[in-house]
Amino acid sequence: MHNIRGNKQAQGTGHEPPGEDSAQSGEPQREEQPSASDASTPGREPEDSPKPAPKPSLTISFAQKAKRQNNTFPFFSEGITRNRTAQEKVAALEQQVLMLTKELKSQKELVKILHKALEAAQQEKRASSAYLAAAEDKDRLELVRHKVRQIAELGRRVEALEQERESLAHTASLREQQVQELQQHVQLLMDKNHAKQQVICKLSEKVTQDFTHPPDQSPLRPDAANRDFLSQEGKIEHLKDDMEAYRTQNCFLNSEIHQVTKIWRKVAEKEKALLTKCAYLQARNCQVESKYLAGLRRLQEALGDEASECSELLRQLVQEALQWEAGEASSDSIELSPISKYDEYGFLTVPDYEVEDLKLLAKIQALESRSHHLLGLEAVDRPLRERWAALGDLVPSAELKQLLRAGVPREHRPRVWRWLVHLRVQHLHTPGCYQELLSRGQAREHPAARQIELDLNRTFPNNKHFTCPTSSFPDKLRRVLLAFSWQNPTIGYCQGLNRLAAIALLVLEEEESAFWCLVAIVETIMPADYYCNTLTASQVDQRVLQDLLSEKLPRLMAHLGQHHVDLSLVTFNWFLVVFADSLISNILLRVWDAFLYEGTKVVFRYALAIFKYNEKEILRLQNGLEIYQYLRFFTKTISNSRKLMNIAFNDMNPFRMKQLRQLRMVHRERLEAELRELEQLKAEYLERRASRRRAVSEGCASEDEVEGEA
């Protein structure tokens, strides 16, 4: 306020522009920050010196302004004449009040600007004092880093606000368009209403005129009445003839429509038969092509490098087979559709391997999978779709259990999964919980955020939804995993959760639904400590699987034991991510359909079924290294989902949940005993190492004492 008073005096005396006064008055305020000990220093004002009261300065300023106004405005000059009317005085006073109000408003704005400048100067001075008071360069560097972080945070806030502004502007433009459309609609309705009112008015006027002025009715003569009667009878006869003609024509058209309907039904049945035949031919074509590729591969392996000409010919044939597409090869009217590069969920149908042998195997596997799909389309999938369409509301039942084991059609899968997830988490679900967890993650960073960022790029590298730079799925996956980390702090984030959440996103597409699906798997379906730091329950399940394999497939387990093969190296990941990396998408999602309803025993059933499906091929291998190499990719060779499902739910019976619980309990006790023994051994080792260090340190001290005495 002292500076404002000075500015006012400067304006009253010299009539300088207000910008210069504000600049001059702002500079002393940045420098008036000395300590109390320097209060007596000449040329510097003390920091705690009393400031002038705001009211007297404002009154003096207003008085000076009034004097200047009296000197400048003709209404308040000393030589004003007495013949001025009271209205002119009132007008002059109102004008003066208006100008004083404007000036007061400008002075308030100036005070606000000066206060902001003063606060900025004080913050800058405090930062400079802290920087100069720092004893070491390390502290100064930390201050600079803090400022840089503040600048980056402010930049991020500005970007977020800019994005929010753009979204709000876009929303506002949409609202304006909607308002304009509604206004046009209202105007149209008003025009229609006005036209209707005019018609009603005209009709009412006409009715009134008819009542008030009835038309003249002259009595008809007898001969005229007879003529009218005869003409009416003639018209009636003509109408009867027309009705008879129309009736005959209608019968003819009905017969024609009946004939056309018969022809259309025959054509539809013939088309359906042709489509079935086409699907069968495509399936047979895929089978023949896969056998052709398998034969080429066997010939190539058998010949090796013995005959260069034959091997070169085989290599050319393999390249041609890999590049061949059914659409280009067919010249008939029925075109065979080639295998698409991606399936309906974005996974690569034929993975692009670097090794030619693996490329050939992938092509064979894709052809076999398509062949089984086409063959089962009419026989199994169509009745299954009809049963799902007629199911109605979902209720837990034996029929629903059988349908889920057979697989859910793609168009019904999102709805069924949402119901299954809600069935699992209805006691945990609260409205707005997901948004609250996201806002908590925006307020401060979670410790697992860095690991989540690293795993985002490793999630399904063969799926276009997670590898395309413009896809929104990686951002959705990041938010789902961060929200779960805040939801379950005891787990936070564990490697493998990214693939579980990714499968849920591919099917459900909504972030919140995928989040609750992940919660259902981790917190309600799997055992409590399945994804903890020690992975205790996961290790227990591997031992349970070993027992079940020994019971169901003793010959295979004896063969693997003979070659010292540890299956947990392969199967551990199966249980952790529910086969997300192992099976092709068509079979994987059928496994998840039953898994979300029945629980972990489905994972055991399918694990046993996979080994049963490939038992003959594994028994044919007589080397531990070859077995390990085969187990790396043998799940990808499974193409017949119906056969695998029958093995899992029919051949593996009986499979009781009570037996599974007992095995888990026994192996958990053994594992916990082993862990306790391991901890005891570790503690003894640490104690021995500490005692040896103490003995060494005492020996060194005694030698130093002897040297000191000498």
C-alpha cells in the first residue's frame, strides 16, 4: 500500500504513465527482504519495519484524485456559476463516482499483481538463500534437481489441463450442435403446430357457417329420384363384378406366391448344402495340404545333405507350399478362403519363426486347426450356438456347466464372462472403486509401476492389439495393472498378471470389467498365496500335478523319470497364467470358459489332457534333451479342441475336488517343513559366518596391539 501511495503521488505531480510507476514500485519490493540484524544498515529498510495503514493512504489518494478531478472536469471548477441546476450536479457526481469506481477497481488489480510479484520474489529469494547456504555441491545439485522436477511436474499439469480443455471444447461443440438440432426440431414442431391450428380454425369457421347458413335443399322430383336409384343399382352391380375379378386375381397371386416360396426354400436348402460341401472341401483341402507339408518335412529330414539336387528340390517345394494361398490356386466357382494372418482376437495364426523347420510346423498346425474348425462347424458349432441363443438368463446349473465346457460362441462370450466375474466378486464389488483406484495412482506413483512398464512390451508379442503403435490396449492394460496393485497391496504386481489381464481385455474390451476379472482370478479362484513372493501355492500345485500324472499316466511318468525330466520347468507357467502363453487362442478361450465357472480343477484337467494328447510323441523320444526341446512348443501343435476337451472331461474321470484338496494339504505341509528347515540352515550358516568374522577381527586387533607395544 505504501507503493500504491507513492504511485498516486507520482501520477498527481508528474502525470507519468502507470506502467512505469508499477515497474518502479515493484523493484524495491523484491529487494526489501533483509534480516533483523541488518535493520540499522544505511540504504536498506528493515524487513519487520511497520507498514503504513491502508485506510489513510487510500483516503489521501482519493483526496488527491478528487483535487485533480476538480482541476480537470468543468463541473467542479472554482468558477462554476450558481445557475447550474441540481440535475447537472447529480450527473457530475454520478460521473465522478463512476470514474472513482473504475480507478478503485484498477488499483485493486494492481495490488493483486504486486502481491503476486512479491510472492514470486520471496520464493526466488528463499530458493537462492537455500542454494547459497548449501554446504556442499551435492546439496546444491539436489536443489537444482528438485527445481527441475517441479518444472517437469508443472509441464505435465499444463499438458493435462490442455488436453482437458480440448476435450471440454470438443464436448461443448457437440453440445452446441445438439442444441442447434433441437432448436431446428422445435422450430419444425412449432411450424407444424401453427399449420394445424390454421387448419382447425378454417374447419371450425366452415362448420360455423354451415350451421348458421344451411344450404338450400330443394325437393327432388319423382322422376329424378327414380333415375338416381337406377344409377345407384348400376354402380352396385359394377362394384360386385370388380370384387369378383379382384377375388379371382387374388387367388391366382396366392398360388404364384406359394410356388415362389417353394422355389425359394429349395434354393435355400441347396445353398445350405453347397455351403456345407464347400466347408467340407476346404477342410479336406487343409488336411491334404498339411499332409503334403508333413511329407515334405519328413523327406527333407530323411535326405539331409546326401543328395544336393533332391534337397534343393525339396527346399523349393517347401518354399512354394509356405507361400501358397488357396484363393489364388482355386479356379472353380467355389473359392477356398485362405488362412487369415490374425485370428478374431488378434493372435497370429501362423507365427513367423526364423527357423524354416518351425515355420513349416506352424503352417501345418494352422492348417490342421482350420480343418478341425471347418469340419466341426456344421456338426457341433451350429447346434451349440442354437442352444446358447435359446438359453436366456444365466443361472448356475448342470446344463450351463456342460455348455461352458463345450465352449462359448464368440458373440455370447463377453456377456457370459461378465456374469461369471460378477458371480465371483459380487461380495467385493463397490460402485466407483475402479475410478478411485485410478485417481489414487495418479496422485502418487506405485512402487510396482516401473516393473509394469517393463512388462507391457513383453505382453503377447504375437498379438496385433498389443504390438500396434496406435492401439489403445497397452494403455488400458497399464491402468488395469496399476489399479490392481493399489487394490491388493500384499501382491502389488507379479509377473504373469499382465497376461491374465490382457486375455480379459481382449474378450471384455472394457477396462473395469477386465480389472474385476483379474480380481476374481487372483483373489477368489486361485489359492490365497498363489502370487505371493514365495509362490508357495504354485509350488504345491506342481507337486500335486506330479502325483496326478503318476496316477493317470504312469507309463509317461516312468519314461520321463528314466530320462530325469523335470516337468515343473514347463508346467509352472501353465498354472501361473492359465495357459495364456501355451495354447492357441481358439482352445485357450474354451479353457477359460470352464475355468471361470469351475475353478482350478479345470487347469489340472487340461494339464493332464495335454500330456495324454501328446503321450505317443513323447514316448517316441529317447533323449532328455530332445524331450525338453519338444516340451517347449508341443502345446502349440494341439489343433483338435474337441478331442482335447473329451480327454479332459471324460478320459480323466474320476476327478474329485476332495482328492485335490487333500493332496494340496499334504504337499503344503511338506513344503512348509522344507522351507522351515531351509531357513534354519540359513540362520546357522549366518551365525557361523558372523562368529568367524568376529574371531578374525579379534585376531587382527591383538596383532595391532602387539605391534603398538613393540
